[in-house]
Amino acid sequence: MTDDLQPHSTHEPRPADASEEFEHREDHQPIDDLVERIRLTADKLLHDHTSRGDVKILDRTLRELRYAFKVFAKYRDRRKVTVFGSARTTPDKPAYQQAMEFGRAMAKAGWMVVTGAGGGIMEAGHLGSGREMAMGLNIMLPFEQAANSVIAGDHKLVHMKYFFTRKLMFVKECDALVCLPGGMGTLDEAMEVLTLLQTGKRNPAPVVFLDEPGGTYWQTFHEFIEGNLLGHAMISPEDLRLYKVTDSVDEAAYEVLNFYSMYHSMRYVRDTLVFRLNKPPSDELLAEINRDFADILVEGRFVVSGPLPEENEPGLAKLPRLSFHFNRRNLGRLRELIDCLNRGYVTFVEKIPSQDDEPPAEA
């Protein structure tokens, strides 16, 4: 199959998302059986007398995702943050400057910055990160969406026809998401991320809604969620912990980096949820967790252990584990558990550190 979707194309992976939607438990196993299953499914399209239009959608979807997986596979050992925001934001706007500052801060911490590769906020994020630390997922539109000058022609740029394949890559391949003010597309992306987090279709990750200094774009969004969704019992109070609203670039960067100070990654092994940690929790912290988070357990207790035999990920073998039987329902509480673990080994500071401060060390 040729790489006809990308005109400019020419380690050990970071932890894969272990949710049912983006499951990679068999990364170390042969894929022949799965490829054969795809072939069999394709053959059934002929027997089903599927319309040519429907088959064209499937064909394009498979080719887009195959190529995107190929491009991102080379960088799976790198932490990445996805940045969303308006393509129409001009360089004189505060949000544009914030996106540049945030991209610069994340690149300094060793993170790659993924955007939609267009202008406005997307361009600003890439200007901050620089070409080497930039990745792009460009949507092909008849207007607005030419690739920005930073990422144009780069081998880390993928062009995509469908929004749904693009959004899958945005969420699947990142370790954090930051949304600046934007239009319909930004709101669509923000709500999809929150839906995936609340339903457990994507592993926990920091999500930051970054307002302009003194701005109210995301603050108003938060007030709507709090007053209408929470106010009418359509979500749980802990679901508000799935995201953070701020107008500070320093606070946004700290929220992202601090999330991985103690917590490293997670995956399911049958009915057991395994947290990989950068350090084991103290006996006191473990006791507090067993006391305060028993409500999210189906049975048993929180147990500190080494890797389970089924994990089969040598690069993560040295990390301690926190294993437990999660009810797969209280995702907001699961995020609170991660925050509790991070607080146990991170010195609390009243003042958010500046971009010149050293970021939390990565494992």
C-alpha cells in the first residue's frame, strides 16, 4: 500500500492507552490474525452488497489511520500534549501569545506539542515548541486549514480527510490536552475528550481549559457545566475534577507536568486495574487510600506490587504498581486517586512555579 495520503512523507513505546477503545494489550504479539480478520471483514462487504460510497468511507478511514499510526509510532516513547484552539486567532491576541508560551514551556520540559497544524492557536503552539518538537494532524478543508509554516513539509505532519479519524489520533496519542478559546471545532474536541474521560474510553489525563488573562471563555463554559449538568444531577460532583480552568500558562504547564510526578501510567489486566508509579506509596499513604477510596472498589483492597506476569512490558518492569479491582464507573474519583498519589510525593506549593523552574522529573 502506498503512502498516498501524505504528499510530503518520506525505543520502546510510551505506555499505550489501556482503555477498551484504544487497547494495546497485544502489542508484543504477532498481528497476523488481526490483519486476517480485517481481510475477512473486507470480503464480507462484497457479500453484503455494500454501496460503493460506504466502502469508500471504510477504505479512506483505514488508509488514514494506517498512515497516522506509522508516523506516530516513531515517537511513542515521547510524552505529548495536544493543543486545541481557534485557527482565526491572530498574533496580536493574548491567547496567541499564551499558546506560544505554553508550547515553549512544554518543549523545554521535553514534551512534543501536537496541534491541528493550521494557523491561529495551532500555529502559535508550534512556534513555541519549534519544528523539532512539533507534530501536526491537518484536516483537509476548502478554507482556513493550510498547514502552518512551522510544520509544513515535515515528516511529522499527517493530512486527514475525516474529523473523526483526526480526533481519534489527537486523543489516542497524547498524554495531556490543553484547550484555548476556539470555535465549533474546539468545542467539539473539548466535549469529546471529556466524554471519553468520564466514560473510561480514554485513560486519565490532565485536561486544561486555558482562558486569556482575565478572560471568561472557559470560565463561562465551566459555569454552564456546574449550573446545568451538575445542578440537574446529570453528572457527579467529582466529574468536575476531570478538567481544570485557568488563565495562567504557568498553572496550565504545572497541571500537566505534575500529573506524572508520581503516577506514570495504567492498564487493565483482566479485572484488575494496575497503576504504574514512579515511586511506591508510603505505608501511611496506602492506608489512607484504602480508607478513603474503598467506594471505587468492587472487592478487595489497594495493594502495592511488582508488575503482573500478563503485563509483558520490559521497559516498565522496574516501576512499582498499585493494583486494585476498580468498578469502572467512578472515573472522576479515579482522577482524585491519582491526585492523592501525586500529593503524597510532591511538595505542595502555594505559588504555581514559573516556566523557569525545573519541571517534575520524568521516570
